[in-house]
Amino acid sequence: MDVFIQNITGTEHLTDRVLATDLLFATKTGIINDARALSEAATPEVRQVLKNHLNESIHFHARVFTYMVNKGWYNPYNAEDQIKMDMKYSETALNRK
């Protein structure tokens, strides 16, 4: 097992939750980068391509977000529950063997 993965997850396994969280964060980064590129686009054709890609990225982010909420891995509507969940995952990472 990769030591880096063990250090960031607190386990020897990449779980579906860890992968989905990474995908959610990567998608958010992609949306930000798409928006930046769109603001710099010089031609209408390039702007349209970037708008389409940005919209696809936003829809994909929504799908990953919904998947995580449905699995109980992310609770954006109840900050207290989300903090408890984050603390649990942090403790797991800190107390790994």
C-alpha cells in the first residue's frame, strides 16, 4: 500500500468515500479553472466550447455531490452532523496503526 494514501486516509485501503471526496474536490477545481479560462477566451467559438465544458462540469459535480449525500458521506444541510462526521474521519486518520 502506498504510504501517502495511508497517511491521508488513515487506512490501508482507498475507500469509495475517499475516492468520491477526491473526485468532488477535483471537480470543484475543474469548475474554477473552466470559469477562469472562459473569462479569458478571445473568440465566441472558444467561449462556447468553454461554456459547454463548464456546464458539463457543474452537472457532473452535482451528480457526485448527490451520490455522496445519498451514501451518507456528506451532510451539507446539517453543519453539526457534518462536523461530527469530519471529526470521526480525522480521528480515524490520526489513530491509524
